[in-house]
Amino acid sequence: MKPVSLICTQCGQAYPASEMRYRCDACGEPLEVEQPAAGGRIAAGNPLEQTILERYADFLPFASADRELSLGEGFTPLIASPRLAAALGIGELYLKNEAQNPTWSFKDRGTVSGVQHAKKLGYRRVGTVSTGNMATSVAAYARKAGMEAFIFVSSHIAAEKINPIAIYRPHLLRVDGDYGKLYYESLNISQANQIYFINSDATFRVEGSKTIAFEICEQLDFAMPDYVIVPTSAGGNLRGIVKGFREFFACGLIDKVPRFICAQASGCQPICQAFQAGRDRIERVLDPHTIAHGIENPFPPSGNAVLRLLQQNDGLAVAVPDAAIIEAQAMLATDGLFVQPEAAVPIAVIRRLRAENRLTGSEKIVSIVSGSGLKFTEAFAHHSLTSDECKLEEISRYIGERFNG
Ligand SMILES: *Cc1c(COP(=O)(O)O)cnc(C)c1O
Ligand SMILES: [Zn+2]
């Protein structure tokens, strides 16, 4: 490890990174790794042969990165989408396709960073509290690293989500109870059981998410977008992306930091509600319900930290209903991308902002496509999908009548 401190995101209290600590003892808010030294540069070399931890080593707290822990995460495409930009009525739209990670969501970036830290501290066990993607990711990376994994999922988890976790053979526990409270309980049991929890907004998970920002900078040739829009639940990913842009800015690699939009679902929007009311603390959502289950955390542990970031940088926080999320999922499919409902939320939010004239129409926006559509096949039921049938001998006639007539 580099000799870095962990700094409280609220009160600024510093702690050594050599100890395991999840949140600030003084105020209870999440910690973050201090800004890297000035003069950081992107490592020379070919990204086809590098890991994300190697390419962006100057900006990460590891003195050296163990590439054996990597599954080839990151370096995902940034796809220009003139078609959707036109449909949405904005200037330019870019889709950062995180579905192309080893376990099909951006979580792998933070997991590889967390596992790296856990190993350096001498842990042999890692764990997480997750409704799906993070569970899959931590189970996979723990297996690769030869570590024991403790995965706590909600007892309401969809059947199709449990086996993609179980295949990596973690200790898999379906826990009956409040998912938000389970997060805090995991921090309590961590010490006694020597389990390093790489939860949604864990300090070193956030470090991994920074690489999304770094790649966007490189892929846009350092010409910054006006906005980056992030589907947000716990807030760890948004925190990481903001931190990444700020660090590149501090090192002079970019000349401005974009504005950020926190995108949530109407049925669970604690950050948007606090933002609109001008509060600096989130309040627990009592009856969270959305089809976008990955962003259904009723009491996001980094919610207050996200509010602080939005305030500092003229950001926005906007929620959309499930029907709009499903429409956005269909829109992305018109451009060849099948994403999970969470990942479609930003597109629905852009649509809403444009309809309300809160966007002028000339903006250049990067949308974070956070995970793959195959993660949640129940969504198919909302799209009235069809197919036709015909006999082998009749194919030619069938096509002639149906499509050439
Ligand atoms: C985890 C996740 C999110 C939310 O990220 P947070 O860091 O919890 O805010 C959004 N979309 C997908 C697909 C996810 O897996
Ligand atoms: Zn503090």
C-alpha cells in the first residue's frame, strides 16, 4: 500500500489505510482514500495487456497490483449513440457499457480493488451484502483469489439470481430482514469473524469505480461531457466516478469536471427526495418498490455523501417511474443494447429532463449502462415480445408474402 490516509467525506477526520475501517468513528459517514499525489499520469503501455489497476496505478492506493486477482474487468466500450441522442433531443449521447464486465456489471471494478486491499491486509475471507450483481461479483473474484466468500442476499431474491451466485461456491445466506440494516450488521460482524466486507460503498470499492471516469476521459480524448448520469442506489459508484474525474482534473489531465446526475426510480428515491427538499440528509424510504431492484436501497449508506457531491458541483437528482424505465429499456434495444432496468433509468431521466426543459438540447451526455439485461429476464414480460412460426418448406413463401408483398 502507498502511505495514504482515509478521510471522512463529511468531517475530514483522517485514518490510516492500513487498518480496516468502514465509516468515520466521529460522525458515522463513509470514508474515502485521500487524493493521490499531484503529477499523476496514465501508465504507458497497451490496455490490451494491462489491468485497470495497472493502467491507472498513479491514481490508486496500491503500491503494486497483483494481476492474478484480475478477471479482465473494465476497459469497456463507450458507444456513441446519435440515434438515441436524436430521439431524446440532446446534442450527443455516449453509452458506457458496463455490461461487458466479467460478471456483467460495473461491480467488478470495485470488487477487484476490494479483494486487492483485503489480501494486502492479510484477510482470507471477504463478504458482501447484495441483492444480486455485487453478490455475483464478489463470489467470482473471491473464487479466483482462492478466498472464502460470505454472501448475504435478501430472502426475496429472484430465483434466477441465486444460482449465478451459487455457481462460484460461496457461503451463501438468504437473510430475512431489512436490507439496509443488514449492511450495518455486516460491519459489526466483520471484525469478530475476520471477514473483509466489500459492500456497495466500501472505501476500496469506490476506488475501483474511479476507473469508469478515467476510461471515459481517455475515450472522449479528454474533451469533457456536460453531464455524466449514473443510476444510483447506495451511492458508491457515483462517488467513485465523481472522485475519478476530480483526480484527473487535479492532475491537469482534463480542464473541467462534468456535472453529475443521480438517477433513481420513483418507487425508491431517497436521494432525489432529499435533494429536491434541499435537505443535506437522506430519509429512509418506507416502502421501496421498483422493477429496478439493483437501485432499491431504502437507506443508501452513501446517500448523504452523494448529496454533498451534487451540491458542490451543481448536480441534479431525478427519479422516474417503472413504466418510463421499461420504455427506456426498449429504446436502448433499438440501438442494439439489452440492459437491465437499472441501466435504462438514466435514459428515462434524460427524457424527463428534456421534456421539462431542464436540458436545452445541445448537451453532451455520458450515460452509465450499469449492467446486462440478462440479469433480469422477468423484464421480458413487460415488452409484449413476439415471434412467428412456419414449416421448413414454407419459409420462402412465408417471407415473400409477409415481407416482400
Ligand atoms: C449496484 C448497481 C447499481 C447501483 O450502484 P450503487 O453503487 O449502489 O449506487 C446500479 N445498477 C446496477 C446494474 C447495479 O448493479
Ligand atoms: Zn467524520
